[in-house]
Amino acid sequence: MAMAQPQDETIFLKEGLQITVPGNGRTPVAVDPVIAGMIDRKTPSEATGWRRVEAAADGWFRGNGYVFATVPSEREQIMLLEATGTSQTWVNEEPRAGDPYGYGYLSLPVRLKAGTNEFYFQVGRGQMRASLIKPPAPVSFDTRDATLPDVVTGAPASDAWAGVVIRNAQDEWGEGIEVTAEHGGQSRTTKVPHLWPLGVRKVPVNVPRPKDADGKVMLTLRKGGEVLHKAELNLRVVKPEEARRVTFISRIDQSVQYYGYLPASDPKVTSVILSPHGASVEALGQAQAYGAKTWAHVVAPTNRRPYGFDWEEIGRLDLLEVRDLALEIPGVNPDEVYISGHSMGGHGSWINGALFPFEFAGVGPCAGWASFFTYGGGRRWDATDPMGALLNRVSQIHDTMLFKDNLRINPVYVLHGDADETVPVSEARNMRKALEGHPALGFHEEAGQGHWYDTDPAPGANCLDHAPMWEFLRANALNRPDDYTLTTIDPSINGNFGWITVHQQAEPYQPSTITVAKGEATTANITLISLDLGETMKVDGQALTSGHWRRDGAGQWQRLDEVPTDERSAVRGGRFKDVFYHRPTVVNLDRDQRDYAFQIARFWAETFYYRGNGDLNVMFDGDDSDVNPIYIGGPDFESESFAAAANSETEMRIGSDPLPGAGAGLSISPVPGEPDRMQALVSYTDRAGALTMARLPIWTPGAAFPDVFVVGPEMLRDGISGVRAAAILDSQYRLDPKMTVVNTPKAYVAPFWSQEPPMDGDLSHESWQLSPWTDDFVDIEGDKRPAPRFRTRAKMGWSESGLWIGAEMEEPHVWGTLTEHDSVIFYDNDFEVFIDPDDDALNYGELELNALNTTWDLLLPRPYREGGPAVDSWEIKGLRTAVKINGTLNDPSDEDEGWSCTIHIPWRSLKEISKVAVPPQPGDRWRINFSRVQWQHLVENGKYRKVPDTKEDNWVWSPQGVVDMHQPEMWGYLEFAR
């Protein structure tokens, strides 16, 4: 704890509480019990598993998980939070970006309220430290993370772009602001886009570069005639033959990016080495690792950051954008671009060389890992679970092995040190084995060398600048086989193969192939193509010419005049993250609100800035014709264009089907009338839904979100079982039942009974007939397990005195042994009730009874996963139960029909465990579930006995996904009607 005083310039956080939590890997499913506790308004304490911790003398807290700290302040004030080593930060429940890679330049304006301020710091790389600093000005530069061009001596005068961070330490939008850059006696003024309230934004700044000027640039921030702040930049001055930084405005998001460039020693060369760097490496350093070539320029994209996106997703787009910029170098031949990088850049070479075989002349992975699933933390779910299978399907785009045949188009040279302890040499060997039979496959293992080495006296580090590799790739370039197979999993990513462009698949996100043999092509899982042919070619047995072709229901290709602009195509996909790939812009924020929509948008914007050196734009008015609009809002947002949205503060929807309970949803759809633009809806029900949304790993590369994704807060505790719904849209962007998975809790509407039935276990009385049966019970794990052997169903009603529950259980052999109240009843076959009126997963009741009408009632202050414990001494005051046997009890000599039970729970007993109205009001919804425990038995000496060493069956009304009834978020809903 540190006290914030009005005069404080800097506050160092030195103590707090710490807890270890598991990581999640690369998946859209986020498990985070700490934020689940925040949603439940549970303040961290030593009593709940947190431990007290102090920062070391150097200011660092050591360990992974979370650090919780409080900062009291005597008054409301704005300070700059500089937290290093954090994956994400929460300030008084507001989500803020983290600095997981410890760069140390993330400086976020935050508001301290008068009183106690709570900070949650998520830590994933072993240590963090944090301080609060007084802002130098309400609006100020932060030049520590500037993206700068270099000045080349002797080069003609020119302008260049710089990216400069501006902090807005005010609770109002920064508007009408300009930046003036002065350099070598010249100046340029650039308008600043909207600055986020209490936020940061990296903005483009036009910088003059007079011939032979020095590197000193003066920046002035103005609004009207008022000077807000000043700063100085220092540009590197390099010689013409030296590696340099070249900046540009990115077509992805209009941000300023750069690439490293080492010019060839001969300016007339026609080749380019496109070199993706390794983790933690800057693109400039990558270019400097090469010796100047007589035959090629070296161009090193950034991946948007030293860690960035692992050369996938936005990192992939950056690589392709820089490739296109490299083609603008005078004399470069687009057929002579080689891709070769080191470590993470070796992976970038593997995956992008495989995705885009006709964009490169050769592929040279150096110390590279194959895919997220072999090295990089990729997650594969249980494929027998429909939700897991769908998420696995969406993530296939990250599996390099699925595209390995594409690599046979070009020469491949695999380079690795055989003593590499960072990326094991098995990664290279496995890829070499997968490419057996490749017509041009080179391979070299440097004996005794590790991850990075330079054993060659020639310029350049030969762990990536390996002369035999270049000789091999150049000698075999463009000698492509006549027969080959091409694979795409998402045509919007790699559907263009030159002579054929794939637009649509019969099954989206599954492998689609084009096999060429003896001049003819055979396709699989492809329904719409464009051909660019010099002559007729047989495709699937039909003679086709250039143009657009769609496969009909009979499997025949039919000519189209054009590719439909309102459907999937090679220029427009459907994954949720696709919305970020073309000028992503939040378009529906209220200028004057600092609501959850604003908080999510600002958090995403500053996270994209940090992780991707990027810019999430915001627009209040003006032309949005060339942006991908993003709408963020709660249940009041008009959402007809999207497949998933919030219906109310207590319900999401997918299509027209309700998904009861608080939640959050992501959904994407095409912008009407635009062939290549997408729009997205980010929706939430309430506070719990919004906080859950802010925990989704949107910016984690390899966390493959489907087109539609709806989760409940329970995801944070229970993982994939908390994913309410997910869908892959069809080629017309419609929901398809075959590609939609819904995990929705059951719902039951209980009628009010003016007349109460007798308590006799018989469900045939008139009042019981007013209530419908529930669905038949299923296995507790849902569809993953076989259907129950015997039927179970229940019904409910309510009266002035209490809640009524009845159940009917088919059972050919009714037996029971336990007769003492509060015995562990599930040691017999039993029926169980779980009830949580206020739906907070706290202080919920459980009731079990067997065929002897013996009961066990207990209270759970919290689920067992949080330590419970069960309170056996709790009694349901006034409880009445009865059992009716349809057959005989404990008599193996005959066969029974089953047994039924009736239960009456007085309202007065439920008041003890509820923070909501009891008795309920019409329309109120409570959480409830039922379970039946059924043991296999045998008969010995005329008596029933359980089969030894055999697990029980658990049959339930609302499936839990796992064998654990104590997941209240998976229970069904009981609605009271009158």
C-alpha cells in the first residue's frame, strides 16, 4: 500500500497481495479465477488464498499470477501508471493495457478516486513493478516509444513519417490538436486524431528531412495558439551502404510502421531477401545481422513489435505489406523474393512460405519452430466435445503441417544448430521428415552450435546468413513441379494461387485442396473459384476457361458473371479478428460517456498500440466508407445485422435463440454493399458481461476466435464449459445449425398453484398436472457420454407457502439402504436438488433423498472448487418430502417400474440463502438443477449390492460438461409465472 498525496511526484508500489493462477495458452477461452472473483465483488485477502508480498529492493515483485495492491488517495487526481512486466492491469475495475515484455515505456493516465484505489496486475513473465507519476502536462508527448525513420547522408530532401505517443491526462477527448515537427530549418504540421480520455495514442507525425541535416527534430504540441508540450527526437544518421529504418503508413490501420533495409552492394540487383526476425529482436537488428549482398537487398519487416504476432494474423499482414513495399525498390523482380528468418522468424518463414507459395521464390527457415502446436503454446481441445471440435477447426489456420504440400512448390533449405536449447532441432528434423520426397530440399545442422551462432568470418551471422543456403535456393528457384497439391483452410487468407483463386468452401475452415496432375486439376471442399488461364483447363473433369465458376448441387461448375459481393470470398473472410485487418474503427461511442463500451474500446486501443504498434481508430462523425466499423454496446444496441448480441441485462442471444444469464458476445458480418469490408459487434449484458469481455485474449496470436463467440462469466472459472455458443457462418454469412454449437442452460417456467397437493410422492394430483415435465435427464457431461439407461424427469410449481418439486425415475430395481438423516445419500441411488435463488454461486442449498425418503440437506457457502466447505448442520426448516414406489422396495425377485418423489421447500427456509425477494415475484429467475445418482448393482443372497470398483452414473437436467454438480453457472433457470 502507498499513500497518494496531492504533492506526490512519484508513488512506488511496494507491497500487496499475490496469488498464482494457471495460464491459458493460445486459445480464445480465458480461465481467470481472479477476475471471476472481481466480478463477484470478492476483495482479495489472505483468507482466500492470497499471500502478503513486498517488492524487492529493486522495486520488482517476483512470481507469476496476480499482484493486488491498494493506493489510498486524499483526493481525486490523475496520475500516470507505469507498470512493467504486467500482462493486463485493472484500476478500480477498469481494464488497462499491460507491458508483458517489460519494455518500460507504457505510461497510462489513470484517475485515482478519493479513498482506496484497487489495482490488479496480471503477471505472466516472472516479475513486475509499478509506480504512479505526476503527468508533466495535461496533454504530453512520450518519446520513449517513437517509431522513427533514419536519415541517410547524401540522400535528397524528403518528408518521412514518425509515430509518436501522446498521453491525454484529461477526462475529455483530445481534439483540435496539432503537432509541428522542425528539422534542419524546415517544419511540418500534422493534425492529431482523437485522443482517448485518460489514454494514450500513437499518432503519425510528418517530419521533414532536408538533405544532410542532422538528426535533431523538435516537436511542439498545440491546440489553437496554446503550446501544450514540447519534446525532442533524435533520428539516426546512417551512410548509404548501412542498414536503416524506413517508415511508412500502414494500409492495415493507418499507423506508422517501419522495416529494416540493408541495400545490396550492387544497386541493379533484382532479388530481395525478406527476413522475419526472432522474438525480442528489432527489425533493424535483423537487417544488421546480414552482410551486404551483391545479388539481393535485405528487407526485414517488424511483425509490428519484437514479439508482435509471431508472424501470424496482423504479423502476417505486416510481412505481406512490407513484401509489397520491397517490390517498389527499383529493379526488383516480384519472382525473386526469398523468405528466410531466424527463430520466431524461422516459424514465420515456415508458415508464410507454406501459405503463399507463389509469393516467394524459396523458403529458408533458420532455427525455426513449425507451429503453435509443436512449440508455441497452441491449444487443442477434446474433439469429442462439439464446442472443442469447433474451436479446433477454427484454429487449423495456425497448423503449418496442414499446408506442408504447398512448400513443395519452392525450394526449401532448413538450417539449425544441432545443440539448440531454445528451439529444439527436432522442429527442423520433423519438418524435414514431413517434406520427404520434396524435389528441392536442402538441410544443414551446424554441429555443436546452439540457437544463435556466428562461426564464419564473413560478414553476417551464419546462423541465418548461410552462404550454402543462398546458393541452394537461388539454384533451384522457379523450377516448380508440373504436378502439385495446394491447400487452403481460409481462402480470405491464402485463397489466391495465381492461376486459380479459391473464394468459397463447402465446409469453411476445413482443408480445401487443388491437385494438379498431367495438366488437369481436381478440387476438394471448394465451391467458388476464379480462373486466370491462357487456355482451357480441365477442372474436376470439366473444360473451364478464365472467369468465375460456382459448383452447383450436382457437383458441376457453372459460370458466374462476377464473385458475389455479399458473400465470403478471397478478399473477405469471417473470423472475428478479421475486423482488425482493415482500418478498424469504433464508431458508436457516446462522447460524454465513460461506460463499459468506452472502457473496452480504450483498453483494446491501448493494447493494440502496445502489442501491435497499432491504432484502433474512433469516429464520431464523418465518412466511414473505407473502415471496418466496430460497434460496442450493451442490450440497448440495435443489433439485427449480427448473429449474436445482448437481449437484455440478463440474457444474450444467438440468432433468435435466447442464451439466459449474464454474458458477452463477439459477432462479425459483412458491410452491406461492400465487397471487402467487415463490421463487428462487441456486446455484453451488464457489468459481469463487460468485465468478462475485457478478459478475452483478443490480441493473443493463435487465440483463434470463430465468427460468433458468446461466453458467460463462468468461463473465467470453468473454461470451455463457460462458452455459451460459438458458430462458423456459412458462405452467405448465415448461421448454420451444422456449424453452430450452443451450450445453453436449461430453462423451466413454473406455474403458480392456488391449491396445494398432498405430500405423498404421487405426481398425478391436479396441481401437479398444471406443471410441464422437464426434458429427460442427460449425462452430467452432456453429449460426450452415452444417454442414460433409464428415464428421469421433473416438474415444479410454487404456492403461497413454498416451492414444489417432483421427480419421476424409471427404475426396474428400486432399492435403498440409508435411513439416517444427513447420511451421505448419494451412496445409494438418489435424487438431488441444487438451488441458488440469487445466482451468485454463494450460499446455495443442496438436498438429496433416496427411495427410503431419507434426506440430506446441506449448505455450500461457496463451491468446492473454492474450498466449500459443505455445512451439514444446515437444515431446510419445514422441509416436507415423500416417496412413492411403483413396484416393490429392496426386492430383487421382481421388476419395478420406478419411483417418484415430491418435495416442498418453505419460503422461510430459502430466505436464509438469498439476497433476492423471497417469495419470488412473477418473472423472477433462480438457478436450479437436479441430479440423479445411479449405481450398477448385483444381487447376492437375495439382496442388492453395488458392483465393486464401479463408478456411479450421474444423470442431470442441465448438463455440467464435467462430473461436478457444484458449478452453479451451469445449472438451469427456474422462472416463476403467475
